[in-house]
Amino acid sequence: MDQYFVLAPDGSEFGPVDLPGLLQWLREGRVLEATRIRKNDAEPAPADTLPELAVAFSPPPPPAIPPFLTSVALPAEFRSWEFIGQAWELVKPHWLPLSAMCLITLLIGFVPCAMFVIGGAIYVGVSRAVLGLIAGKPPTVGMMFEGFDRLGQAFLANLVVGLLVGIGTLFCVVPGIILGIMWMFVNLVLAETDLDFWPAMEYSANLTAGYRWELFCLMLACLVVYVLGMLACGVGLVVAVPVIVTAIALAYRFLQARQAAHTA
């Protein structure tokens, strides 16, 4: 069996160790890409040049996102009002079940601590319904309860995001806004992947990179839609909120398409 010796920067040598032991050192952070390794009697070489260690140093594959379908053509450029217009056209034929979801979520919020505990799972279920709507699948009220398979991860995601955004908001507001934009797609990611909450947050942050100003403008446009819903005696919110959620999901699909085109 091959024996490996790890050379420290000061010239000291550790080993011998077999390959499983060396891989364990790598996982513990004791061996890095540039760490010089001597294999048997060969000349020392950087760890990432050894074929048996190359896989361990290769970047992790991107999260597995199912092929996504859209029943509307995504804009060529990021345009907030175009997303909102497309969302309105998608919501109109299905306003009744989507409005019912909005009302049920509101009612659950009146139960003490209910949304704190199950809110994340509800948001995941609604996200699945909206992503299905974008793909051409009619939504049903029952879909909003289909996110409980992600209850634990959704709870942790919404707890951590809420805490960090809240702390960021205390520091001149702007950091909280930036963090909120970075993680605005977390529930959508949880809805269609098996990622745990932290990788889902990382995926959302990576997806928003380079488009955070545009996403901020989208949120301002959504605020206008929300206010218009409020002006309609508040009743308009049961339509305005589904339009807002659908517009955000369309932006999510747009950024995924852009990311896929960039990495192709």
C-alpha cells in the first residue's frame, strides 16, 4: 500500500499515512491544495497534483435543479414590470385558489406561533404551486400544504434568514435589504431541490449575484402593487400578493436561465 508523507512549511515531515488517513487529514483541513506531499520515494509535490486527491479538491457540482418549464416566454432582459405583467396574466385565470391560499395563510398567522413553526413549510408549498403555475399546471389550494416534507429545513431557513436580515436592518437598514435580496429565493430553492437550508441560502445568494440592484427595483415595483391592493379596501391584497409571489418566481426562473446559459 502506498505511503504518504506530509511536508510542513518549516520542513518537518508527518507520516507515513495511507490514502484513507491522508483523505481524513484533508477533510480535517490539515492538508490543503498547496500542501506538499511525498508519495513513497517520489519527489514532494502539491497535494492537488496527485490524481488520487484531485477529486477531493475539485469544486462541488452545482445543486441538482430539475429541468424547468415556463408557459410564458421569459424577457430577454431583466424588466420588473414585465415580470409583474406576466404574473398578472398567469394569476388571472387562477385567482380564486391563489387568493384562497393568501387568505388561509393570513388566518394561520392569527394562531399564536403557528406561522413561526409551520410558516416555512407553507411558503414552500405555495412556492411549488407557483412554480407549477409558471410551468402550466393549474394550482389548487391543497398544494400550499405539500411543503411539509421540507418542514425542518424550511423552518431553519426562515429562522436564520429572519434573524440575519433583522440584525442587518439594525445597521443602517441597507445591510438588511442586501441580505433580504440575497436570500429572497430560498423557499423556491427548497421547493424544488433536496438541499438543506444553508446550501439553499448559498444557491439563492449565488443566483442573485450581479442582479441585486435589478431585484431591488423589482421589490419596489412589488411594493407599488401591494399598495394598490391595500387601496382597494385591502381586499385587493388577495390578488396583489399572488401576483407579487408569481413575479418573484418568474425572476427566479429568469436568473436560472441566465446562469445556465452562462455555464453552458
